[in-house]
Amino acid sequence: MPGTPIEWIAKAAHPLATADPSAPLDDLRPLLGMLGQASAVGYGAGTRGAHELVTLQTRIARPLVQEGGFRAVAFDQDWTLGVRLDGFVGTGKGDPRALLKDAEPFANTEEVLGLLEWMRDFNQGRPDQPVRLVCVSPHAVGQSAYNQVIDHVRRTAPERTQELEGLYAELGPGSDIAAHLARFRSLPDRTAWVGRARAAHDLVASLTDDAWTIQTARVIVQFYELHDHDALSEDPLNMAYFERSFAENLAWWHQHTGHKVLWWTSSSHASDGPGRAMSFPPAPPSALPNAGSFLRKSLGPGYASIGLTFHQGGLATYSEPKTFQVPGAAPELFESTLGADDLGDYLLDLHAEQPPEVAEWLGHTARFRAIGPAYDPDNDAAHHMTGGSPAEWFQVSARRSVGLVVSKGMGISVAVGSQGGPASLVNQDAVYAGPWLQVIATGHGRGGDIAAAEVVETMARLDVQPPEEILDETGPSWKSPLLESVESAMVQANERLGRLKRHDRRYTNARVWVTAIRWSGPELALGYVGRCRGYLIRDGEFYQITHDYTLNQPLPGPTIPDEPIFLDGMAAPDPNLSLRRGRPGERYILSTRGFAHVIPSSTGLRIIKEETSPADVVHGLIQALQAEPTPDDASCIVIDVTPSETNVKPLAAGALARQAQGEPEPSPAAASSKSNETQHQPDAIARDIEARG
């Protein structure tokens, strides 16, 4: 048997093929054996801000639910939010994206949304064995909990309802939990409210055997006990109570439902760490038992923990707006050995057969990387948790080589295409795609092609690398310099259109729809006016990311609003703006209305999901358009986010390409002839135009 830790890892590790949640599960199946008979499993990483680790959590959930019989996924979020999210995964009721706005920032993410949508899909085919969702934190218990308890007593013991309502008077938070909590914390004597919450729980428990109602009343008590504390330097957030509550509520669900439970959290909570100490500079280190240790004490070998680790990469914290590059693990961190010798990504059973040297290594107290609400890359090793050994804390380690790499190691690959419609005298679409900016526009009315080209040419001045201050800005979208630059360019384009109209009355009725994306590292600013659409393929799912009076939801097809909005050179534009984060593997498509029926169709979806390059997607969409012609001009930009640096040369198509080549505006007769020649062919400039990183 290999003797050193690195040799043992190389022999015992089970390679992980990918973190992609939609990938086949063969490489994860050994995990089922590693967990043995565990009926409650906690898992997470030492950071909440690395995309690949979070998607790996989603991927791990699939075999445990599909093949391991786990029937509940728990989150360390508010109990009442969990009730609403459970309603979505069980029945489809509610908008999960809107529901997640009430979650803490590290849970209000696309990755968590992806898990919820996967759970909903799973349940639609298994109405008799659904997977449930429960949240186990009491930190923000909503008014619905109080209403549920009172309603149950009103039905089962109506004569005691008034008594219960009296106990809960003033305790319910109404619609503003933050304001209610501030009021409670400001009371000179909070013990009276805590006592009333406890008395209400005891009353309910004496009136009913309904376990759910009693537990809901218990969570209300937890809310007040949690927040009835004065901040102490060693535990300013009362994390000791948080940890006990997480464990109590998860164990309650497990015991009362009989479900095997998978707890999605962080390794600081999930590890079996009775002496766990956290070091989150600049705060002083603090030591207290965590939820995993309480669960292990309660459930014994029925509780197991999985630690997700990484060696280096990029991540975001949940309290700072910028991203960080995390250096390779320092020698004093446990991850330094896990990442040695370029072992790749793998699962490792920490309780598999091992030689004495490995057993000693796994049995020693270790330091594990833990990056919390603040992070200093220059002091990386100071961000850690300790107080136990790997063998004590975890059953399994899942190691990823990097987190989400940002700024470096990401780029785009682009292709464009444009084709005039058979009913068009001249192609009125204008298209531009460069390394930093992609913009597409459709003109309307007489001179619409010139108007669209003028708008796109104006906006193309943004195709330069954003200044450094924009690269670090990921704040609220309405204050983002990256978004402001797109909005400003649209205002300038509209002003230029106004000058064109004042100079030449032929363009009086010209109007333009426009959609643009500008990149800054992994951040992208999306802005649009009108109906030039934007789409996204992420993890195999199709989304429309521009509004045709819809949200960012998977769409079966286009929805057309009654009142389109244009750039007209007169009224000040009010573009829709949003800030997004791109990641390798995503595909964005910008298109004009000629493709509106093609892209969401089964043929269009197959093309944009399966073709390997942007140029192949453009070619395939144009072929599909020729099979089902539309009277409208049709143009598109296809953008693949890649792990390679961007090396894109500027591309133009449609009216902008004609203008750049100095072609005059066609007369009606000439335009008609040209349309007949080209209605089944894309503009020549759109051929052979893919730029690879």
C-alpha cells in the first residue's frame, strides 16, 4: 500500500469528471458507498462564492436523490422561506427567482436556482415520492408562521384562539422583518417578548398533536431566543445559537418525516467539529461547537459530512462587491496536500484503508481554508478553521482544482450573420461584434437601415477595454459604471439619430430597436430598447434574458408585447439595463425579429444547444430560417464564453457592413433586385468569421 499521503491519495482517489450538474453521474457513484448508511448528510465548501464548488453541490445532490433515496434538501435559510420554496419544488407554485430574493446573498444565486428547478423537474415525474425542501434557520421568521399556528388553533381549539392571539400580539413581524427586529432589539427588556413566545409554544403543544404546528411555534421561539443577546466580541452574531438551531430543526425534520436529508451548507457548519475554531480576519478567532457536531451527537453514525475543497482560483465573498484571486494553498493548510502533484479533481474517502503515515496525517489537528464575509488574498492562510482533524470532521473530501476563475482565463468567441427578408427592399438590420461590445439593431420606416447603422456605429465606440475602476465594480446595477456606459452610449446614439432627422427629412419616421452587451472580465452589462432579443444557454437550459414582458425564465416561445419602444431621436431613451456574470460554457445570442420564430423552436433549440461553435450556430440558424422563411430581416450574434483569452476581431453585418464598405443607399428598384439576389444567402461578411480564444 502506498505510504505517503500524496501516494495514498493518488491510489485511493476517485477522479471527478466535471462539476457540470447536467453531466452523467458515473464518476459520482462511488460516493454512495462512501457514505454508508448515513441518513443525514451535510456538505459544503470553505467558501460560498466559488461557482464550480456550488455547481458541484448541485451535481452531488442528483445521485443522492435519484439513487440514494434522499428525499429532502435542507438549506441554512429562513424557515418560512423554506415553506414557500417547498411549494415551488412540489407544485410549481410561485416564481423561484422572486422567492430567492428573500434569501441571504450567498443563496440568491443562479446555481441555487438551478437546483430548485432540477428538484421541480424531478418531482413532476414522481408525485408519490417527491423530494422536499426545508430551511432550518430561525433568523428571519415571517408573519406566515404566526398565521399558520393561529389558524390551526382556530380550527382545532377555537376557544383558546384569543389567548394565543394575545400572546402573539406585537410578536408578529408583519411585512417588514428588519424593522420588527430592530424594534425588538431596542427594547429595554426583551425577556417579556421571549417569554410570550415560549408561552405560546407551550400552549400550542398542550392543544394539538400536530407536529408541524408545534415545530412552527418552536421556530418562533428560536427567533426571539436567537436575537435576544447583546453582541459579544467572541460571538457577535450569536452563532452558537445559530448552530444549535440548524441542528435541532434538521434533526426534527429527519425524525418526523423519516426522510433522508441532504443539507446544503458550508463546511464550517457541516463538519463534525465540537471544537471548531473560525479565523475570519480582522475579527478575532472564535471557537464553539458547530451544527455538524450536534447532529453527530444526535444521530450518531447516521450523520455524515462531505467537505468540498479547492487549491486556488477566483471567488466572491457575500459582503464585498469585487472578486478575488485566491493563491495556491499555503503549506499550513490541509488543501496544500490535497492539491499537490497535480492530482486533478477527485472524491476521497477519508476512512478508506490507509497506512500508518496516512492515518497519522488524517488524525492530526489541521487547518482548513475558510473564506467568510471578508477576504484578504495577501493573508490567505489566516482565513481558516481548525480545532479538529480531517478524519474527525469529514467522511468524504471532494476536491476541485479551482473555483470560478475570473478576470484571467476567460474570454469570448463570436460569430455574426444577417439576411434580408424577402419582403424587405433593403436589409434594415445592423450588426457589430467586437472583443468588448456586441450590438444588434433593427431599423423601421423609411431610412431605417441608415438609422440602425448610425445607432450601431455610435455604440461601437464602446468596443474598448473598460477602465480599471469598472473592472472592480459589481455593485447595484443602476449604479454600475459598466451599465452606465451602455446607457450613455444609447443616449448618444439617440441624439445622433435626432441630428440625422433634423438634417434630412427623409428620415423623419425612422426608428430603431437596439440590444447591446458590453464585457468587463466576467461581468457583462446588458442594455436594450425594443424587441431585439437576448437569449442565454446555461447548463443546457434556454432562457430569454430580455423582456418581452417576461422574466428570466425558460421559455417555450416568444411573447410579443403590444406597445414596442423605439429609439426615435426625439424622446430620451429609457433602456432596460441589467448586470450579469458570464462563465465559461455559456452561450449568448442576440437576434432581430426575423429569428423570433426560429430560435425558440425545437429546431432552433437543437442548433443553439448542440452546435459546437458560434459560426456553426449562425450557419444552422440561417438554414433553419430558409426552411421556414419570414418576411422580416433576420440577424444574430452568437457569443460563447470560453476559458481562453478573447481574441476577437471586429465584425459587421447588414446595414452597418454596407455603410462601412461605402455602398450607397439603394434606390427602390435596385434594392428590390438586391433583395431577390440575397434573400436566401447571408451577407458575405458574415461568412468564415469565428474568432477563437
